[in-house]
Amino acid sequence: MKVLLVNPPLRRMVSANVPAFVEKERGTYPPLGLLYIAAYLRERGPVGIEVQVLDTVLMNLTDQQIEEHVREANPDVIGVQTLTFTLLDSLSLVQIAKKVNPHITTVLGGRHCDHYPVETLCHPGVDFVVTGEGEVTMTCLVEHLNDLDILKDMPGLTFRYGDRIVNNPGIPIEKLDELPFPARDMTPYGEYRFLLAKDAVFTTLVTSRGCPYRCSFCDEGHHKFRAFSAQRVVEEILDCRRRLGIRQFFIFDSTFTVDRQRVLDICALLLEHKVDVSFDIRSRIDLMDDEMLHALKQAGCSRIQYGVESGNNGILAAIGKNITVEQVRQVVHKTRTYGFEILCDFMIGLPGETAREVEDTIRLALELPINYAQFAITTPYPGTALYRYGMEKGLFGDYWGVFSRDPSEEFRAHLWEESLDRKQLTDLMMQAYERFYFRPAYIVQELRNMNSLSEIYHKIKAGLRLAFCSVKERM
Ligand code: B12
Ligand code: SF4
């Protein structure tokens, strides 16, 4: 049995309302979800299984080249990662697979499928849809591929069964430690690139799943929080270090610091093993304190990314963020004193915002001692409270549902246009980027902090791109 797991290209990606230079500088990262599934299939799948992973984003493949790869791999089953924004690319991959061989079983999985399993199944050529975490479900599916009577009771599977559709919700994996390490060796792990990576070779790490919070614009809170143990996280880092020579890690957990003791234990273990690595993390503002900052610094953490979202307390309360601007100031200043690089995320066009509240956010970004700021226009994503709220208010209908049934490249996701329209929101976002990155004091500060010529080169390149895009987008 041959299984091919594919990270589809980003050619028909729906606009995510971020500036072109952000898209360009986003970088390439290992497709961790697929690599987890690949490792599980390899270790626990049926005897004789052959698993391959094709990262078409990293390899920048054309449809023609993808077709050739599929033909050469000659899989029995093809699994395709499917995010909402990349649905069209995933569906196009299904078409390529069926063109190569109509008998290939096609399986779609990923966050879009969690929200729209039946709609996803109804597209031509899609045989199975997996909802939730795919390791166990995909392995059972491959094991019992021809026995629909067994599959019909399997959690996490959606498929046609006679004249009805079976749609079983997925079950979150409780004992994460039992999962094998993601199969990083199955893609050319040394070739991923990211502007903020200081080492040529880096990787990403996800040490927990889900989130216990309920911010209205995010669907992470609908997934139960579970974490890998500290021991297991450090083992994975050591494994990457020893086997693959990787020293730099981007920890992509939505919120790494939910379990404080776990963070302290990870740091202590890294020190104990004298592991020479650097890493960065994402945290909520209210989940950081002196002891953690100290421990993180000692253990090799170099950058912390905080979700700040707004510079206005009323807005922060309305989106259920449960933090205040004063807390933001305090924690960011404290983080600075420990010598971390700091990146903050801000949102523009949240419900209730006029130009005045957006100005509060931009001013907060300018005032904080941070190295990077990301500004995103609020887009109500499927499965979020914001999306439901917008529909209840009559601001929009279930447009993601419509898109899921009938996706097109012309589709534009709705924004929250109660007080500011799309053009105004876009202008404000570009203004935020310009005001933040083109301050002379900021430029001097960043040049001083740079350690190498390549870093200077990369940052100047990103700066020029920003300047070029902002001029172009205003023309
Ligand atoms: C890291 C990350 C990024 C990184 C890197 C992406 C990468 N290639 O690794 C960057 C910064 C590039 C990024 C960009 C974007 N991202 Co992002 N990202 C994430 C994040 C934080 C972690 C992804 C991850 O590695 N998860 C860990 C693995 C283990 O989980 P997983 O990927 O979900 O995979 C599991 C299941 O989904 C399933 N599965 C996945 N694929 C498949 C395939 C098959 C065949 C099967 C059977 C199962 C299956 O099984 C996997 C193992 O259990 C997630 C949030 C999250 N916590 O997952 C958001 C998330 C995926 N991103 C999201 C969004 C919206 C975006 C952007 C559109 C943001 C923007 N405004 O620009 C862009 C999209 C651009 C793009 N190229 O994809 C949304 C997607 C929502 C949706 N409905 O699709 C998420 C879920 C965040 C959120 N809660 O809103 N992102
Ligand atoms: S924004 Fe962060 S803290 Fe809030 S629900 Fe999403 S992941 Fe959790």
C-alpha cells in the first residue's frame, strides 16, 4: 500500500487580507500536520506501507510537475492538507490525482474539513474527508480501506455510504506523548526559509494542541487544550539536534505558556542537557511573568510573540481577550529588560472600531519597545464567535459555507465593515506598517541590533518590499 501526503501549492489561495509583502516574506515551513500523520502511518500503519510526503509549496511545483510527481509515486491513497484559504488548491490536487489514476483514493483533511466536512466531500473526486487530528483516523482508514462497514463507525471520517453520507466527528488525541515525532526527514528539511531565521536550517515545533481561551476572532478555543510533556518536548528537540543538526526552533503553539510549570520544566531540562539551541515562542500577555522570562532566556529563547490585538481597553474586552493595555505595557517592558526580541500582533477593523480606536492600536504599537509588529485586517473565520455574531447581526450570511460549496478565485472574504469599509481598512493597515517600520529611531535601533551582514541584507530587502508595496497599493 502506497500513501502520498501532499501540501498543496498556494497558487489559488483566497486573499487573506494581508499586504503582498507579508505574503512574500512569510517563508516556507515544514507541513507539520502531514509530517505527524506520515510518522504515525510509518510506525503504526499496515505492514508493508510506503509513505511519501510531497511539499509542493517548498518545491514551488507547477501543476504539470505535481502530476509528474504523483505519476512517479503511483500511490493507492493520496492525502491532501486543506485549509479554508487553500481549498481551491486542494481540490485541484484531487483533480490531478484522479487524472493520473481514477482509482487513487483521495482523502482531504485539515482545518477547513473540521468546519465543512460534508461540503468538502461533495466536490468531484473527493472520496474521504477527515475531521480533527488525522494520525489515528488516517491510519485506520488506510488499514480498512475496502471495508466501509468498519469505516462507517470510525470517528473523524466523512464519506459516502450507499445513498447516505456518514459524518463522524473526530476525537481529540488525549495522550499526545504517544505520538511519534513528526517525520521531518520526509521533506528536504534543510531547505525551508524564513526571514527571521538566523540559522540556515531551522524547524518548527508544536508542543500543544488547542487553547483554553475564547477570543471571539479565533477558533483555537474550540479545541481542547492538551500538551506534550516537558520531557517529550525536550526529547524532540534533542532528536532534531542530533539526527538532523537543527539548532533553531520556531515553537508554533498558539499559546506556549498555558501550563506554566511545563514551560519551567522544559527550560530546566534544556539547561540540564546543555542543549545548544535557540527558539522562539508565542504567548498571551497575561501568561508571562519574571520567573518564566528568566527561565526562557537561560534556556535559549530569543524572541517572544505576543497577541496584543488592540490598543483600546473597550475593544479588548469586547473581543474576549481578557487583557488590558496597561498589562500589555507592563509585560512588554518587562520582556524587554530580559533582552528578548519582541513581535506583537495587532488587528485592524475589530467590531466597534472606528478610525479613532484603530489609531489607539497604531499608537500603542509605536509606543512599545518592540522589534516587529504585524497588523492584520480582521477577517471573521469559520467556526469563530465573530463569524456567528456577524451573521446574527445581519452583516453577512454564511459566506464561508457558500465558498465551501462553490469556491472561486474571485471570492473575497468579508471584513467587519460596520464603520470602516474595505478601502479604509486597507489604508489604515498600510499606514500602520509605514508608521511603524519607517520611523528613523526604529531603523537606527534595528540596525544596531543586527548581528550579521545577512541579517542586514534580509531586513533591508523586507523594508524595500514594504516601501514598494505600500506605494504600489496606493496607486
Ligand atoms: C504555523 C501556522 C502558520 C504558519 C506556517 C504554516 C505551516 N505550513 O506550517 C504561517 C505563518 C505561514 C501561517 C499562515 C497562515 N495561516 Co496559519 N497556522 C499555523 C498554526 C499556528 C499551526 C499549524 C500547525 O503546524 N499545527 C500543528 C498540526 C499538528 O496541526 P494541523 O496542521 O492542524 O494538522 C492536523 C489536522 O488538521 C489534520 N490534518 C491536517 N492536514 C491533513 C491532511 C490529511 C490528509 C488528513 C487526513 C488530516 C490532516 O491532522 C493533523 C495532525 O493531527 C495553525 C493553528 C494551529 N494551532 O494548528 C494556524 C492556522 C492553520 N492558520 C490559519 C490561517 C487562517 C492562516 C493564514 C490564512 C493567515 C493569514 N491571515 O494570512 C495564513 C495562510 C497561508 C498559508 N500559506 O497557509 C488558520 C486556518 C483556519 C482555516 N479555517 O483554514 C489556523 C487554524 C489558525 C486559526 N485558528 O485561525 N500559519
Ligand atoms: S487568540 Fe490565542 S489565546 Fe485567544 S483563543 Fe486564539 S489561540 Fe487562544
